Amino acid sequence: MSPTGTTDSILSVAVPRPLEKLFTYRVPAELLPKIAVGGWVRVPFGRTVTHAYVVEPPKPMNEIDPGLSPSQLKDVLEAGDELTRIPDDVLELCRWASRYYQTPLGEVLHCAVPAAALGLRNKGEAREHSIEVPGRAEPLDHTREQAAAIADLDAWRLEAKATGKHVALLHGVTGSGKTEVYLELARRTVAEGKGVLILVPEIALTPQLHDRLARGLGEPVALWHSALADGVRRDHWAAVNAGKVRVVIGARSALFAPIRELGLIVIDEEHDQTYKQEDRFRYHARDLSVVRAHRAGAFVVLGSATPCLETRERVAEGRYLLASLKERVAGGALPTVEIVNLGEEVWVEGTQAPIAERTVQAIRETIASGQQVMVFLNRRGFAAFLVCEDCGHVEECPHCSVSLTVHKRKRQLRCHQCGHHAPIPAACAQCAGAKLKPTGAGTESLEEELPKLIPEMKALRLDRDRITSAARLGQVLDDFRAGKANTLLGTQMLVKGHDFPEVTLVVVMLADALFRMPDFRAGEQALQVLTQVAGRAGRGARAGKVLVQTYDPDHPAIQVLRGEMPEADFLAAERELRQGLGYPPFGKLARLRFESDSASEAQRRAEFVAEQLLRLQAGKEDGLEFLGPSEAFLEKVKNTYRWDILLRSRQVQPLQTAVHAARRLSHQQGWEVVVDIDPMGVG
Ligand code: ADP
Ligand code: ZN
């Protein structure tokens, strides 16, 4: 009950900081009617003023904590109105996420509903950004496969409450017309008066897809991603929260959009790593979307040409449903794949990274015939691993089945999984050759070198460092589509869903960089990336070709790509490996990271906490294991040293309990600990 009469009220709020505790303020009587759970307030905080989230109802002053005195309380300065109140279901989702990811609620809310969404940044901006009601495009005639997938998915959606199965995988090869399936399901959901959320991995894809969706639905569709201008974010959030707009498309954080009566969530390219947020609030948007849908009684469609092993496993167990699209819409064949064995081919002169003459020749021919080329440079390739130039062998950890990374300063090979280390060997363990070379660096120099080798090349470049705004990204893609350049050079971003009919050649500069990530998912992700990259070729009338440069033509992922190994065999092997090691989806992981500007201090903290955890664990037989401590894969970032402990368990609960204990221990010592539940890139 809200207090009445002349007695003052107090209010506990979550501030947008990584702080566990709630902060208490006095509520002036005139503001009290505006205070509601889910609303925002402005409060003095330290020497500044901040917005904060109301997560509990106000209480009468006499219920104040014994530790606080009424005279010390500062006043709430301002309170938001009903229009900016976070709806209950979103707030509850945030509370759930705060517990599961062990991240303070204020931090979660700050990420889910940032100040810009509430119109609390650049408050001066008065211009309204209305969401246009588009002209409706005629629906395409669906292919037989599309029609069948739509019929299945829609039936499953309608009976989800009865069957208890509310997640389906739409497994469709690249170019099979998945978007059309999403669109039809969205159309039917909206026709029932329900809301739809569509997540895509890359903000570059949102404007493109937004148009297609809005016209296809004949409905206003709100765009949501972190690169939108503040005023746009405010108006889109408000329009959705008011129920004026029922469909939202966006990147990861759109998961928290205040959509009313949510009926459908689509996660496009569900395997994509950008769904995992890697700072502050480390959540996985795919996993959380399943939680949100479950609570809302909504249906989830996970779409991909290369679903992740976790999702496949849930399909195999019968927990998720499965619809498939096996053919490309245009009837076009999947591109042919040619392997360029860097160990045998003749290289061109004058480049840091190896490029075969054959590759240069293929690029030239494609450009000469008026078609377009995509060149995939792997930026993550800076991870140096030791490759034998004679036989292609790469040093691996004896305990962890991950590649060892080269630490030049210490002259060691190290495992970032378990801490195993050894001196850099003088000779290859496989062929005894002496030509061991740290590999992975230098691919970026291609941007300068390639056009020198191929004067007729007119290249655009796409990567996260260069392209910081969605508008610039859209511009590069539009320019390429319009034929203003004949070559698109890019990193990971290049692989995502782009549809360029004139591209007939795709070049992968160094596939090995993908295989050798110190990560137990490296093999799976290499195949995903290669399949997606290959899928960019030949989407129009002409057939496509993919050239993959590698030192390791027999790598299982390459064999699959070449059609020499059934994908099922590859996946079965990956699955078996993970099952044996208790990795996801057969076990749970969590990572604790200790950071300090001194390497020894970071190490000391990690060792202290690991020791205490082991002590607490003594005698328990819950299957919880500790790996490490070891230095993080990137041991020093911005002058901060990082040490990790990895926790592994078949069950969730022992892991959560141990993380909780580790956080308490660390906080007692006054240390920060960075928690990552279900971390990616482990190794
Ligand atoms: P995916 O997401 O499965 O890779 P898209 O949804 O991008 O594939 O579709 C590939 C191409 O096929 C797009 O250009 C799309 O407009 C076109 N397309 C999809 N469905 C149909 C259809 N039923 N008839 C004609 N063209 C279609
Ligand atoms: Zn190891």
C-alpha cells in the first residue's frame, strides 16, 4: 500500500552502475503519485545526479532500514510519467537475467532500457521521429518448401501452449528464402493483434531488412540498435511501449523492447556470436529470448544455415522443433569450392600474407568479366599460433584440445584453458622440420597490397574498426550493390546475410586463422563462417565459386566444405569431443576474471579465490570442476592484466553457487570480479 497523509515516503532504487545494493531516497509528497515500479527517477548520486530505476514500491518513512537515518536521506528530484514506465514483463525478464548472469539489476536495466530510450539524454531534442506506415508490397508466391515450412511453423506456434514446445529451428541453406518465412509468420501473428520481435546479428542488416519487413507487413516497424540517434531511440521506445507499434527489428539489445502482447520472436542467424554481449552485462540474446518467450507465451523461431551445436542438440532431444529449407530459391546451385593449398601453390611476391598466383588470377578474371568479388580477411587471425611451414602442424595443448598460443615475450607456448605451458620448440613435433612460424598476423595489410597487385581492383572495406555508424555501413553496402566498386574486402561482418547477386567469386584468404582460435568451439565456428562466406557467392543468375586458401586442406571443416566429408560426421565428432569434456551443451561453464594493472596482483587474486573455492568445494560431490587460474587469452588489455578461473559443471546449480561465493569473497577483499556465465571464446 502506498503511504498516505503527511508522512513522508522512502524509495529504494537501482542506479545504472555495477552496484549490488539499492539506494534509498526520500520522496517529496508531490512526486509520490508519479512513483511506480518500472518507472525512472532522477536522484542525487555522489557529487552528480543520475537517473535510476524504481524496482520496489515506495514505503512509509517508519519502515526505513535501521542503518539509515531519515535526516540523511536525499530527495528524489524528478520522476518519469506512465509513458516511460518499463512494462512488468520486461522488468521481470531483467530480474531473471540479473540473477542468472549474476549482474546487478541496475546494470542490467541500464543495458536493457538505457537513458536514451527513456528520453533522458539530450532532453532538449524536441523533434519527433514518427515511424512511417509503409505502402504494402504484394507477397511473393512461396516455393513449395517455403509453404511447407510456414505451415509447420504456424501450426506449432498455434499449438505451443498445448504441446509445451515453443521453440523451433528453421534450418535453411543460404539463399533458401528464410526471410520470407519469417515475414509470413510475422504477418499471421500481427493479424491476431500480437507483437513480433525480430533479432538480426548485425546492425548493418537492420535497415535492409526493416524495409522488406515493413512493406511486407504494411505495418509500422520500429528499428532498434545502439547506433540510433538518441531522439530516435526515445520515440521508437515510446511508440512500442504505448502499443502503437507492434513489430520491432533490431540487434541484440532489441530483445528488451517493450513490445505488448508478444507473440513471436525470430532470431535470424541464431548461431552468430554477436548475440553474446561481451561487456558489463554479459548475456546471450538467443538464450534470453527463449526465456522471454516462455514467460510471455510467445513462439520462437531460430533461423540459420549453420545452427550451433547447442541448438542442434535440443532438436535432437526433441525439445525444439525443426523445419528445413534444403534448396535455394533461385534454384541456383550452392557455389563450387576450390581449395588453394598454400603449402604447395606458387605465391605472388610482395605481400605479407601468403597469396597464391591462382587466387590473384581468379580475382582478375572475375573483375574482367564485369562481376564482383568478396575477399574475406580474418581479423581474429592476430591470435598467433605456431605453424610448421613444412607440414602445417600446429602445437596443441596435451590436456585441452585447443591450440597453444605463442607468447613471444616469455618465449613460451601457452594454453589459455588450463595454464599448461612449454618453451617454444625448435622443431616441429610432427615432421621434425625447423620452419616453425607464428602465423595469423598480417592479413590486414592486404587492403593496401591487393590493389597494388591488381590495378583494376576497386575495393571497399567493411569491418568494425572502420565502420562505426550504421549509416556509413549502409553506404558501403549500397555503393557495392550499385557497382561503384568491384571488390568488397571485409572481416567477420562480410559473412552475414548480405545478398549481392553480382558476386560470383568469394576468396577466403586464410582459413587456418579460423581453425586455430584457442576456443573449444573453433572447429564448429570455422565451418559456420566458411559456409556463410561461401553462401555469398552465386546468389544471382550466375554460378558462384569460392576459393579457400589454407595450409591445412585436410582439416575436417574444409573437407565438409568440399563435400568430401558429410557434415553429420563432422558434427558428430565435435559433439563427442564436447560430451567427453563436459562442454556445452553437455555441461555449463562460467568464467571469473580478475583484473589489475599489475600482472602479479591479478594472478594473486585469482589464486586466492581459486584456493578458497576449492576449500569450500572439499567433500562436495556435485561434479563442479575448476580449471586454472590462468592468464586470459588477451592477458593485457588497455594496461590491465587479466587472470581467469573457469568453472565447469554438468548441472547449473553448483556453478551458480560457486560463482556467488567467488563474488562474495572478492567483494570482501574489495576486488572487482568479472563474471561471465556461459562464456564464449573459452580458451
Ligand atoms: P536466406 O535468408 O535464406 O539466405 P533470403 O531470404 O535472403 O535467403 O532469400 C534469398 C533471395 O531469394 C532474396 O533475394 C529473396 O528476395 C528471394 N526470394 C525469397 N523467397 C522468394 C520467393 N518465394 N520467390 C521469389 N524470390 C524469393
Ligand atoms: Zn590446456
